[in-house]
Amino acid sequence: AQTVTQSQPEMSVQEAETVTLSCTYDTSESDYYLFWYKQPPSRQMILVIRQEAYKQQNATENRFSVNFQKAAKSFSLKISDSQLGDAAMYFCAYRTSPLNAGNNRKLIWGLGTSLAVNP
Amino acid sequence: NAGVTQTPKFQVLKTGQSMTLQCAQDMNHEYMSWYRQDPGMGLRLIHYSVGAGITDQGEVPNGYNVSRSTTEDFPLRLLSAAPSQTSVYFCASLPTRTAAGYTFGSGTRLTVV
């Protein structure tokens, strides 16, 4: 069974600085998807960035980028130029590709990292 | 585009009461699912559906029923509420055969007393 581990329950960063959130996962599959979700105090779950395992190039979305190390099963999130609005819980999640999953599109979640942004 | 609309946002139930959490999406997504979020346990899948008339159980289905009569709607029914069902519930949808991420509803905070 696949597992996702976020080893940093809490982190903090100064406004305008860069922070990296860690995520490791365990799987025997070769094709899968990885995601980072943001959950602010409003409770809304917001997709930040996604990575397809077969793509070697790291995904980037504006100030958010990932460092995807497939062999090491590592998927870290880098937030550049941190802003006060980045303060939230960040969840790393894994999903099997449709070719292997059948009907199940279940996301497997880490327990989250609470990010504080200090002004 | 409203995305995924989930109601109510908050609910307090007494033990033994029943209720339905509503979920509707307007994106024509085939796949819909319900998760519950509990502190220290992350999000866990309750039930899911790959299309109208097709539903299946997730990790924690006991105490919950679902149905999918239309592509748009996927209600979650609590049959006889228990304090262990106190949680935050999320409905989420996904177009199948895609690498896209889920679109989530805004969540329902349910307290069972």
C-alpha cells in the first residue's frame, strides 16, 4: 500500500523569504501523480501544484515549485517570496494513475505541515 | 462556474439523528467522492462514484450511505449519527482519465453531541 509522509508538522518563514516543505512517499508503482494542496483557515482545499511521475521536469506554478526525486521518492514544495497569504496547512497527496487504479481515484494524504509566515 | 457546492457549512446533530450532506458540481465530472478530515489522521475516503448509478465504498464507509442519480449530485447520508462521526466532510470531483487534481467543496463541519 502507498503511504505519504510529511515529517515537518510545523514550519515558519519570514515574509519575502523562501521555504521548502518536505514530502516522501512509498510506492511500488511507476506511474502516479503527486499533488500539493493548501488549506487556509477558511478550510477550503486548494490545489497548489501537481506532478506526473513520468515527467522528469519539475512542475512550477508562479512562486511555487517542486523538487521531484523519483528514485528517492521525494516530492518537496518550495515557496519563493513568501507572502502572508501563504500561511496555511499544506498537504502532500498521491494518486495512482488511471491505468492502474481501475475505478478508484483515491488520494492518499500526508498529515500536513502547518506553515506560519512572519511579517 | 460554481465548481463544487457543498451544504451545509456547519451542522450540529444529536446522537441517533440522521441527515444528508448535499454535494453538487457543474463541471460534468464523472468522478465524485466524499472524504472526512480528522486531526492527526489526515483525509480518509468514505464513498466514491464513477458515474450516475455507480457507487463504491472507500476506507471508512460504515455509518454512511450515498447515491448518484445524476452526474451533478452526490449526497452523503448519515443514517444514525454517532459522536465518532464528528469531523469535517469534503466532497470532491474529478474528470476521469486525467491527471488533474480534485476540485473540492468548501467542507462541512459536523458535530455530533
